[in-house]
Amino acid sequence: MEVSVSAGPNTSGALRHVLGHLLTPLLMCVGMGLAYLGAFHAPEPHDLRVDVVGSGPTTQVLAQTLQDKGAGALDVRTVPDRDTAVSALREQRSFGAYIPGEKPELLVASGSSDTSAMAVEKVFTKVAAAQDAPLKVTDTAPTASGDPTGQGVFFLLVALSIGAYASVAVIGGAGAVLPMRIRALLAAGMSLVVSLIGTLFAGPVFHLVDHGLAGVWAMAWLYAAGILAVGVGLHTFLRRWTTLGVMVLFVMLNFTSSGGIYRPELQPGFFGALHAFWNGAGFVEGVRGHVYFGGHGLGGNVLVLGLWLLAGAALVVLAGLTEARRRKASAITAATAGPGTGSESRTRSGSESGPRPESESDSEADSESEEEMEEAVAV
């Protein structure tokens, strides 16, 4: 006897459920491709500030020639002496200074960005070669011994981000039944733990910085707390889409605009614009300014991190008010239905489809929370 096999209602429902959840990784794939390839696939300098040291006509001609040949890639200026050039590098107004002569010298500051220093070195190596002279390169702001490429701060940013936004899924999912004030306290506690772990990585474990570790911890806490506050606040409104939402905010747009791999002068304008106010850029540039440039620009970057934290706190308050309003509306609806209506409804439901377990809704909520956390961990 031949038995026909067909997908029953449970199988069809489960298939629709899975297909709905598969939309998230597809959106992640598209978003990551657009963000990372858009930001990193073809780094080219534009308006990259470099200085030529000197004041005579020869210096002026060299600077103008470089400006013309650069066709927008370089912003070439002349400065009168070496001290002025070093000051511009230390204040991150310039990314290289060329001192012409029989023994030409190039001043760079790799602590600002190793890739920018390499781009400048590539330009002036050709200039020196045209004069048949070897180029001496002097680094006025070298990176720490444990971070020779200068990109360790970026990967510290990645670690902090993952710890923070994965915690959002756990607090928002498994902790959804908790009052908002408790979730906010959990977020504050997790931000402290994540920042301490990041500080251990930056100091004793990998020696990414050789001084100023307390300041690095403070910025790590501000950064992690901002992500957790924004994420916990958004969870009330986005629910299972929270993982995708925080990934867009704190991975796709954040890592690519942080300046940790390429500074804005080597990226498309969109990411350069985000660099001015995004929290990842605030952390990376804040740590660089604190550790390598004597605190130059530190206040502005700390302000960026603080504003993100304030925005997150505002979202948490708004989410708490929204949840309170929802609970009140549910209570009013239940009271309006009345005990008689509820009894009749339960009787009809029981006679038609059997008794419904009291814990069914809790099981569904637990299942949804577990799926949400699995998506976050999978990222």
C-alpha cells in the first residue's frame, strides 16, 4: 500500500518560522558586504594633509608640484621649520612632513594611523628617489611595543563591542520578564565587567598601551555602557530584530568608520562623515590621543562617548515608560472583558480544541528569547 507523505500544518508552520528567521542572516550578509567592502576595498587618499618644510622658492615649487600631481589626493602645505612640522604631527593636523635636501627626511606619526603613515611614505619615497637620495623616515609618535601596526586598539574595540552587544541579547531576551530598572542595572554591571576585560587585554595581557591604562579603562567603560544602554532600550521596540539593529549600529557602521584600520582621509566620504560622531571613532581616537599625543583631542572624543551613553539612557527611560503603558493597556483590556466573558471563552475554547496549558505562553516567550540569543551568538 502506498502512503502519501505531505507536510502537515505543524511542518508548514515550522518552515515558515525558519524562513522568517533566515531573513536575518541574509540582511546581515548584505549589510556586512556593503559596509566592509564599501569602506575598505579600495583605500585611496583624499585631502591627506602633508607638509613640506622650508620657505624658499624651491620649497614652494615642490609643494605646488605635489599638489598638482596629487589631483585631490594630497593637501600640501609649507611650514617654515622642523619644529612647526612636528607640532602639526603631534596635534594630528598633518600626517607627514618632508624635509628636502641632500639627505631628505620624512616625519610621520604612526600612532595616528599606521596606514596613513605608509601612504605618506609611499608618496615621498618616490620624491626622494627622483633626487637619487635615500629617504630617512622618523616616527615622531611611535606606537607601543605590543602594538607595532597600531591596529591593536581597533581589535580591542571589536572585543568590547562583541561583549557589549551579545550581552544586549541575553539581557533583553532571557531578562525580558524583569523590570526595566533591573535590566538597566544588569547592563551597567556588564559594561563594567566588559571594560575590565578589555583593560586587561590592553595592558597586562597584550601590552597594546604602555601607559595611561586608567584612561583606557574609563573610555572602554563609557563605550561598552553606551552600547548596552542603546541595545537594552531598543529591545523593547525591536524585539527579535534587536540583534540585527545593534549589529548595524555597532558593527557595520561602527567598525568601518572608527578609523582603526584606515582613517577618514583614506576612505569614502560617507564613512569619513560618520567618523566625526560615531562611538567607535570616539573610542579609537580617544585612546590614540590619550596614549600617543598627550591628550590632544581627548575631550571631544570623550564627549562623543558620553553623548552615546546619554542617548542610551534616554532610550532606556523611554522603553520603561512604553512597557508600563503596555502593561496598563493589557490590564484595562482584561478588566473590560470581565470574568463572565473570560469563563465563556475558556469553556468554548476547551470544548473545541482542548485545554490550553497555563505555561504555553511562557514557553513561547522562552523559545523566542532562546532563538534571539542564538542569533546573537552566531554573529
